[in-house]
Amino acid sequence: MEKLYQKKLMEDYNTIKRIPEEDYLPVFRKLIFRKLPRNHILKQRDKIDDRSRYICEGFVGLYEVEDTRDKLHLIFGPTDTAFDPESFKKEQASGAIIKTLSPTYLFEFTEESEQLLLTQSPGFIELAHEVNIRIRERHIHQLKIKNLKFTEGYPKLIEIFPRIQQHIKNQELADFFSISLSSVERHKSQIFKNLSDE
């Protein structure tokens, strides 16, 4: 299974910048393949996030503390790179946690391994730059969806993360869209009614 996901990772990154398959061999030696259950904590609160995670399959959430509880802030799905932006870049502990929203397959890559790879394999420098641009663009797109009314934003969320509705709780949706739980429940039933009427 790990080999299958390595192949998919290469295919994904080749759409950004084509790199010979043999050049990936030192990369795969550094990647840690993980199969994780739902609600597995990847980054603890008040810890430094020292790795990035390429999501092969499944969904991961970044939660931030608001009003003394964890609220879903960002979602990562297949081909996304999951990490705590504040902690990872600044190498500082943060109050955010990262955990799986569903059973998930992913590759972990430590920051130390990443730096070593870039110094030893210059061909990956351009790819890393382009991947960072993609990460930023996807975050911006998701933040725009968060700022929409739920009735507009929820369908768009499902569009970019197919099947997320099977794994995300109504309270997490309420936190993500900054609305009440009752509003989520009311709007979801209306959205599904409209879909069934079409």
C-alpha cells in the first residue's frame, strides 16, 4: 500500500514539476508512512509542530482554542499538506492541535529531513517553492469558503472535499463557519431537501 501512495504522490507532484522517479528514492527513505484511525492526535497542544504531512487519503483538521475549547479552523484532504502554520514556520509551541477527522493514510516529513533533502537534491527546491504556493492558495480558498453563509459555503466545502460530510460533526461545522449548532442542523436539512427535490 505504501508503494501505491508513493506513486500517487509522484503523480500529483509531477503535475506541478516533473522530477525523475529515481530522484524520489532518497525522499521516500525520509518519509514516514502512517495509517491512522479517526481522532488520532498528530500535533499536541502547546507543542512545536516539527513535521509536514502529505495526506494520501482521509481528512485531517487543525483546531484552535477559542472560548476555552478546541474549534475546527482548517481542513486538509487528499494531496494537501497538513501542518500548524504558526508553529511549524516559527518553530514555536502553539495552542493548536491537529487530529484526523477520518481514518487517514499520510506521509510525515520532518523539517530536518526536508532541509537535508533540499541541500542534497537541488531539483526539489523549485518543487518545494511551487508546493508552498499551492498550500497558500488552498488555505486562502478555504478561508473564503469559511466566510460565506453556510448555505453557500457548505456545498463548496463538499465540492473541494468529497465525502467530508460523512466524517465531520455538526458542531465542527458550526465552529468552522462560526455559526450556531442549531443553524447548521436547520440549514443542512434544508440543503438536503433541496437536493432531493431536484
